[in-house]
Amino acid sequence: KNVNIKKSTSNHEDISTKISAPYSFLAQAFAIIADTSSRITIINILCNMLRVLIIHAPSDILPTLWLCSNTIGASYKGIELGIGPLVLTQALTAVSGATRQKLHQLYKDHGDWGDVAYAVKTSVRTIVEPKPLTITGVFDTLHTVASVEGKGTVNEKCKHIQRLLLAAKDNEARYIVRTCVGNLRIGAVGTTVLIGFARACVLSLTPPLASSLPLSSQQQDTMKLLYRNPNDSKDELIQKMKIAEGLLKECYAQCPNWDVIVPWLLKCGDIKRIFEQCGLTVGVPLRPMLGQITKTMSNVFTKLRSRDFVCEFKYDGQRAQIHMDARGNTHIFSRHLEDMTDKYPDIVRCLPHIKKERTGSFIMDAEIVAINENGKILPFQILSNRERKNVTIENIKINVCILAFDLMFLNDSSLLQLSFRERKLLLKQHFQPVENKFNFVSSIQASGTDLEEQERMQEFFEQSVNEGCEGIMVKVLDHPTSIKSGARNQDPLATYEPDKRMESWLKIKKDYLEGTGDSLDLVPIGAWYGNGRKAGWYSPILLACYNPDNDTFESVCKCMSGFTDKFYKEMKHFYNENDSQQRILDHPRHDYITDFQPDVWFDATEVWEIKGADITVSPMHKGGVGRVDENKGLSLRFPRYLRTRSDKTIYDATTSDILTAMYSNQKNLQQQQHHEEKK
Ligand code: ATP
């Protein structure tokens, strides 16, 4: 209501205009969002805020979407602000006159640097009114901060942050600082922002002037579909928004970069045409497809009844998405889309040799595993010791092999809509093994549900475990329409579905055969001081799963086994109070949900793979609270640490939904066993 933005004439004519809204507009929206836990309200606020910008300051859309996403650029671009407590305290001292001690005390009281900035700024009086900050201005300054490197980095970064903080008023200081530390604490996660933006496009984007873009009559027709029309009924509008949300989600999974999507959307003005420019692109990592956990072999046969499928070894390495364009430029991306090309110069060198004739550009899904001189696959721990920085072919100590399992793009065309059988065939037709460097994953084809087939699969599973793998992946080969009769409506397609955990990919891990269920990926959020032999270290550790619906971490167990003394020492160092990273908090973060009161709280930073006996309902733990019981959560009994998952971020941790599904599966299994015993 109170925002004063100079009005531009039309969002399409004016995309190049640099009219920027005040940053206070965004900061106010963040503050209102932080005050509510209602997802509907959050989406409405985001949507309305973006609508205002679409109409009045379209060039602010891009910075706003990044700032709402807790970052300033796509993860594969490797843009890092690099602002730690050192830069922040220096900038805040300069701006407010508060001493370091005072700032640290305030941090201990609030547990958040944004709140510290807010507290010290409110007591500062300025004689000369600074020029108001703009959204684009803040965003550009943060980019400048990220680009600073070399000698004197801290002072240089500090200078820029100081300038922002000097001009910041009220909530602005809070959210600038929270952006600097990468945690806005507003409970609006990626999908919420995406939905808000899709709705804003339907409600406020307008078709471009017909003359400005050559549109076919069919395109003109589709355009009509996704704009708000004054005559639209409520239902029609809701329908349009649903279509737009689906399209934007799909597009973002294939091309997770607002820098590509937003300029195109503002130019063409039609969310329906989003895939013309923002589909799968070599050099831009897509979000990987994921597998569903399956607890029993017999579940596979129930789920995949009458479908043809393949079983593949599930290697225990690092997932790699390999991109090569027609000119041979290569990128290797990690599971969470970081560019790790520099870590693997040996792979880059080998790639031209894996291509057969007529193979041009491609995007391939693969697992990288460590191998010894005889080509034997080594455990993940060895691979995780591979050097990360300044790797040259000459200094490589740990050799690796690529094991390819999917092909998503070939010779300028997306293969996502093809069936797995077709993609697999193209993979084999266009690529060839290179000894100890590149191969296809070991696999067998299966179909039907007869006993012989089940035994063959069981044997393959055992073989995979004997060769050091985690288990097997079972993948549907064909779309249901092309299969024999007996297909069910809900049968999954055999397409490659970016960013989805699909039933067409099932994973069975050896943990299941040990009879104790799948492991969980949990986030350490707190700890108690150890006693006896463990005095001086942290033990037990409080671990949490992730709830993407409210962006919270819900405690699941207290873990005290599986750790070595060396690990305890390293952990202490990692979380130590004196560490400049400030990983120890005096208060739980606002997004921690638990009834426990550990001696220290950890800032959620890493993911640990934890194995337990079974999952039970707990009054104190809050994993998936509200799903099985209104007030009680789920907890993992007898947890044991297996390893640190450095390939996962805290947002890749086991979700409350998966935890609940595991609990239900376990209950079904127990009932089944009980039933069989009775029989
Ligand atoms: P996990 O924690 O079990 O590794 P995840 O969440 O990383 O799982 P999922 O899709 O659930 O991902 O499990 C498949 C993972 O297993 C992939 O991310 C990949 O790194 C690895 N993998 C190993 N072999 C294969 C294979 N043949 N097909 C697919 N993924 C494989």
C-alpha cells in the first residue's frame, strides 16, 4: 500500500527500464511472511508482491526471486558471498559503534545475526538521511561482494556491506544480514516461491503486443489460455493458475536458473511458452530423478506387476551429471547441482573417447566410483578422500571410473519423454566403454513375477552386495500404454522425471536384507556434553529430519553409537564454540522442532547417514509430527552413525513424509508377519 514506485507503461516495452522498487518493500514482505505459518498466506504475499513488481518494476523480478530463494545465483555458478561473522561484526561495529563484545553478547541472546543487526541499527541516529535502498541496488552490491577476492578481501567486502547497512532502515538491516548468512528464516522454501511466481504471471503478465513477436495463430490461442481474462470465473482462474504452477515447476526442474527463465518470461509474456527457451540445456544441470525406497523384494513385484524392468547395481559413489556440447565443452555436476568439473580433469580428458561416431552434444546420468589399479571398485570413503581443489591429472591419487545409467539429451534433442528402454538403447548405441575409465552400470532385464524371475533378481542383488554396492535400482522400461494388457491407470510412465522420486525407479538397499530397514539421512541440531570416556566431547547428538512443508527440522533420535574417537575429536573441532564459523548456537533455531533441551545447539550444517532398529511413536521427538499422532512424532530406535553424507545438503535430508512412509511400511510388514505366523 505505502510503496512509492514510479509507474512504467507496460511490462513488455519496459523490461530494460531500470526502475527499481525500494528494498523496504521486499523486507516488509519478508517480515509479514516470517510472522505467519500459513502456507496459503505466504503464497498470497509472495504472489501479490511479485504482481506489483511485474507491473511497476519488472527488472526487479529477477533479483527478487533470487533474494527470496536465499541466494544470489544458481548453485552451479558457484557464486558465494563468503561473508562470515568476521565481516559482519566489522561492518556492524563500523555502522553502529557497538563493540565486538556487545555484538557477540547480542548474538548469544538472539542466536541470529539478522536480529543483531536490527537491534543495533534501531539505536543509531543518522543526521543525513541516506538514499533509500532499492531491490536491484542491494542485489548488485551483493554480487560485487561475491566477486571480491585476493588480498584485503575482508576489508573490501566489509566496505560494501557497511554501505548497505548504513542506508538500511528497520527490517532492511535484518534481511540484508540474513541474506548474507544464507538463511532468511521466513519459512518460504523454493516451491512456495515458485507457486507464488506462477500465480503472479497468470494474474499480472499481459500478452506482448502482437506486432512485437511473430506468433502463430496456434500460439495466440494457447496464450489466451493462461492470462487472466476479466470474464474468467473463479474456477477458470484457479485452473489457469494450476497449469502455470505445473509448467513452472517442470521448467525449473529442467533449468533451475531464474537468470534464464525470468528474462524470457518477461519478453514473451506467456508462461505457456516457457519451454521454447528454458528447457533442458547443455551446461545447465537439471534436477536429478530419484528413486523410491522399497523395503521388500516382493514389493517390487507388487508395484511393477506386469511391467518389464531392469535391475541395476546401485553403486556407492558420487552421482555425476555429465554435459558435453557439440564443441566438446564439458561440465560435471553433482547431485545438488554444483559444478565439480575441476575436481575431475581425468574424466574430462576421457570423455571424447567414450563417444561413438555421430555422437554430438549430450547429458548423461552416471555414478563416479573410486577404483584400484585392477579396476576393482573401492568404497565411498576412498572416493570422499579425493582431492577437491587444484586437481591436476599429475597429482591425482585416487582413480575413478564413470558408470553410466541414463541419457537425458543427445545431439541437440531432449530425451526426457522417451521411455527408459529407448534412452538406454541410445546410451549403448552412442557410447563405448573405455577400460577402467568408463562403462555402463551392471544390469539384468526382468519381467513377470514368477518364482524363477524372483530368484534371478535375488541372486543379482546378492552379487551387487558382494561387489561392494549398496543394493540395486529397479527401473521400469516402457510406458504403460505400450505394455501388455493389465496396465493400471496409476502405473508410472518410464520417462525421466527431473526432481521427482518416482515409482518407476525403486531402490532396494542391503540394509533391508539385514532386516533393520533403510538408513536415514539426518541433520545434527544439538548435543549433550559427554561423560566418562567421552568427557570433553559431544555425546549423544540430537538428530533431525527435514520437513519441506514448513521448512523445519524435526528431531528424530539421540545418537551415541558408531562414532570413533577420531570422529569425536573432529566433530568437536567442527562445531567448536571458538570456531569463527559460529556453528554452536545458544538457542535452538526457529526452525527446530523438538521437546529436548540439549546442552548446546548446532547450526544445521551437515547430513549424517544413520541406521536404526525401528521407528516408533515418541512424545518427545517430533519427526513427522501431526501425521501419525496430533502431538507426537516419530523416532528412530537404537540409531548408529554410518557416515557423513558430504554429497547432500541439509535440505536433502530424509523428509518427514519419507519417515512416515517408512513407519507405515514397517507397520504393514509387522502385520503381514503376524498374519503369516498366525496362519
Ligand atoms: P541414497 O541416499 O540412497 O544414495 P539419494 O537420495 O541420493 O539416495 P536416490 O535416487 O534415492 O538418491 O538413490 C539413487 C542414488 O544412488 C543416486 O542418487 C545415485 O547417486 C546412486 N546410484 C548408484 N547406482 C545407480 C543406478 N544404477 N541408478 C541410479 N542411481 C544410482
